Amino acid sequence: MAEDEDDASKTEEASGKKLSDAREKGNVPMSQETKTWLMLLGSLVVVSLVAPGSVRRLSGSLVAYIEQAGTVPMDQGAIGQILTDTAITAILAILLPVLVMAAAGILGTILQIGWLVSTEKITPDITKLNPLPAFMRLFSFQNSLELIKGLAKMIVIGTVCAIILTPVITSVEHYAGMPMEMLLAEIQHLVVKLFLWVTIIMLFLAGGDLFYQRFQFAKKMRMSKHDQKEEYKQQEGDPIIKGRLRQLRFDKARRRMMQAVPKADVVVTNPTHFAVALKYDQSAMTAPVVLAKGADAVAAKIREIAKEHDIPLVENPPLARALFASVEIDQEIPPEHYKAMAEVISYVFKLKNRFQGG
């Protein structure tokens, strides 16, 4: 019941990260019926194109041994040679179909999931030793569905095989006196016919299974809105914590900036909205450097500190706005502001000289 409620809450499609994590663990949609169909298709091609030559070679060997049965010495060496030759011919006849089926199985996997190497599925897991979950899975919906699918497949394929083989069985006496080479050719034709019909049936089963497996995988990988939020937190961090850290960094930078205001030579103001504190040392600087800047409440705090430390406040709204907008902390002012700033610095130095002279 709880599991059904949990599934009902998972209404969102899986994120790229969740799909990527699942792929790394080897959890991907895989249709075994599609692999089986490709293996059957490969076998059908081999049986149709290659089998006739193999049948001729095998029948030639058998016919030769049968015709020479009375002349071949029945010692151990001769019998061993006959068995060896027959075994080699038979192995060569079935080796190519086996290799093609193996290659088709690998191709079926690659076509469905691409190239994937994962050790997650083969890594020992002690929890799998618990027999109770394994016993419960025997009666799961998925296993029941697989059982029904397997039975349906056996019935359909068995029915088709029965339809094809019944005429052969009822006329078996027709094949009794048939020459060996012709008999093997008939068997090869019958095998090709069986493979063809089974392959056609499996094509429809594979198509349906491929769609079903991908649908089930997408359903299994769905996420709830809570899952999406948790994943975002893991990737990007908790927005609340990030906001607090950002505020802490801002407060620290502002305190450091305010601590630099007493070192300024002048504060250029708007006069109320903006304030920019600057320092100029003719012997060490090529241009005045911005030590602090701010708007509204921060500007008021800069003006307050400047007054406490007897730093001149110069009202120059255009210059204050321009410096606030274009110059960062600890940077020199750009050349386009040299002229306006020179007038301010000259005024400040005159004030200092006047106070010192007074």
C-alpha cells in the first residue's frame, strides 16, 4: 500500500543525473526478446546461406563411409579416424552458426544500451543472501508477467512447429528410402522453414517487449517533486545555506571595505545617494584608487566614518555616479576621469595646506 502511494507521488520524468547514475550501476532497459530475435535472425541467415555447403560436406562423408562399410578395416585406428573426420566436419558445420548467434547477442545488447561496462551487477551483495526477499520476488507482478509471456511464447511457437512438422511426421515413410544427400537437404529445408517462421513470430514479440521494457524502466525511474528538490540540493547545494554564505561573504567584504575608509584622502559624494572613498599617493600611484564605495545606507556609513576621521567630503554628483558604476574596489580610476578627479584632489590638497598653515 505504501509502495503504491510512493509510486503515485512519482509523477516527474527522471532527470539526466538519475539516468546517468542508473547507467553507471548497470540499470538500463534491456529486452531479452530483442536479443533472442537477432540471434534467430543471424542463425536463419547462416542456415540459409552456409548450411547447404555444410550439409553437402557432411552427407558426402557419411555416404562415403556407408558405401565403403564392407571394405574399411574395423580396427581401432580406422574407427577412430572415421569418428574424428565426422566430428571435425560436424563441428565446422555448427561452429559458424554458434559464432553468429554469439555475435548477434552482443550486437543486440550494444544496439539497445550502447557500450556499457559496469561491475555493479556482479559485485557481491550480502543482502541478496536473504532468502525472504528472493522468495517474495517469485510471486511478484513482474515474475508473473514473465511466466505468462514465456507460456504464451511456447504455445505460439509450439503451434507453428506442430503445423510445419505434422505433414512431415505423417509421411515419414516417404523419407525412408531417400538417398542420404537428398534426406539431409530436406532436413536443411525444413530447419530453414522452422527458423523463418519462428523468427517472424519473435519479431512481433521482440517489438512488444522492447516497448514494454522501456516503458517500465521510464516508470521505475520517475521522480517525485521531493526527489527533484533533494537532487538539486545535492548538485547545487541548499539554496538557504548558499544564500547565507553569500550574505556572510558580502558582510565580510563590506566590513573590510569600511575598515579602509579611514585611509582615504577624499570621499566624493552625490551628495546623499552615492559615496566613493579614494586614496592618492603621488609617490606610489599613477592614479587615485577606490578604497570603498556604496549607495544609500552604505554611502551614509562611508560619510559617517569619513567625518569621524576628518576626511574631506566633496560633492560632485556626476563623478560620484561615474566612479560608483565603473570602478571596482582597489582599482585605479580610468583616464576619462583624470581631469575631474584632478580638480577634486587639488581642492583637497589646498584644504590640507590651509589647515596645516593655519
